[in-house]
Amino acid sequence: MEDSHDLTQSLEDYLEAIYKLSETGKPIRGSVIADQLNVKRPSVTSALRSLEEKGLIVYQPYVPISLTEAGIKEAKKIIRRHKAMEIFLERVLGVDGQSSKNEACRLEHAMSDEVTTRLVEFVEFIDSCPRVGASLFRRSDYHCRDKNNDQYCAMCIHGCLDEIVHSGRTVDLSGVHLEAKPLSEVYGDHQTFILVQVADELQEKSEYPSVHWRPNKTLHIIPSENEKQFGLGVQIDGKNYAVSQEDAAKIEVLPCE
């Protein structure tokens, strides 16, 4: 018997059709498969013989067709691969429903088991992650609305946090604030923040290099007894900075402890 994985695209389509027909509980015959796939009977007969030789179906003249255990396993694998590709095209890339089905049929046959598994995991991830997942894609119409705009990214994160709060999901968000506040007002109560915005006048200062002082960066407070004299100790990307009280009032952050 040949390796049951060695299937052409056409044979995979036949096997998938047979599996779906088997779920109806009705007898599966060549004429039904021909109608299902819109092909001629001689083509169906040739395909069925090939699948039977590979041990994937039980095929005898005048007897309803049935799948072997190996056939069921292989068919499920094909359907899983097809569905994963279809969901990816439709939900992630924004391809319309019918086109996603047609494209999935063409693309699925080139995917290995490993790629299929990773694609399924990714689809599940975008369905569950509120920031880079399905909610983000819906809100952005499958594209980033404002590329390379850090302020837009910060606003997007705010919206995602708000979705979690109002979704009713049992997530512990204690200490997470949805409204940005000046660092000067909140640094005494928290040690870790997400940087939301730096005032324009600070961005022009060499003390606040944009490579580190930009939205979405994690900011840590460094306790110091000489805070009033040398400024508030702040660490970003492993770099330490001294921020005056005046400047701290111009830096908006989200406490995230």
C-alpha cells in the first residue's frame, strides 16, 4: 500500500468530499460524488480506485463507498488545513467569504502539517488576544490606520484595555488605569508605567532621546533619597535618567502594576 499522505490536490478534494458526505448518513455513491464536485463519472471512478489502492476508502462496484480509519484521519487533516487557511484569509487578511473559500482550496494543498498546526494556533491567538487579535483587526479594517504613529498605538492600547474591562472577562486588572496621568502625580504610588506621551517641548531636549522616550515604552521608577536635588530616577530600556518635577508633569503615563 502506498503512503496515504502521498495525495494529489485532486485526490485530497475527493477524500474531503467523501468525508463530508459520510456525515449526512446517506449512502455514498460515485454519482453523488460527481454531482458534489461537478466532475464526470469516469474521473470519479479513477479517483476512487486510487484512494482504494492507498487504503483510504472501501470501494466495490454497487456497494456504498466508506472511509477506512486511515481515510478518516487523513480527511480530518485535510479539512483542518482547509478551514485554518480559510479563516486566516477571511479574518486576518480581510478576503471576502467566497473568495476566501476559493483561495483556501488552492493554497491548502501546499501546507505541511507543521505549518497547518502553526496557522491554527495563530488563528486561535487572534481570536483571544484583545490587542493584536480579532478586535484590533475589526477596528482597523484589517490594516493599521496610521502607520508609524506611536500616539495612535497608545490610543489603540487604551481601547483594548477598555474592551477587557467592559467584556465581563474575569481578569485581574487591579492597578491598571485606563486614563493617562502626569508622571509627577502617580510615581509615588507605583513603580512601573507605560509611557503614553511626552510633551513636545521635552522631545526637543537631548535629555529625552526619542529612541527611548516614546509611547508604549515601559518606564521603571528608581527609588532615590536625593530625588529633590537630582530629579526623579527613571529607567527605560535599561538606561537611567533623572527627571525633574517640572518635566515629570509633562510626561503622561499609565500605571501598570
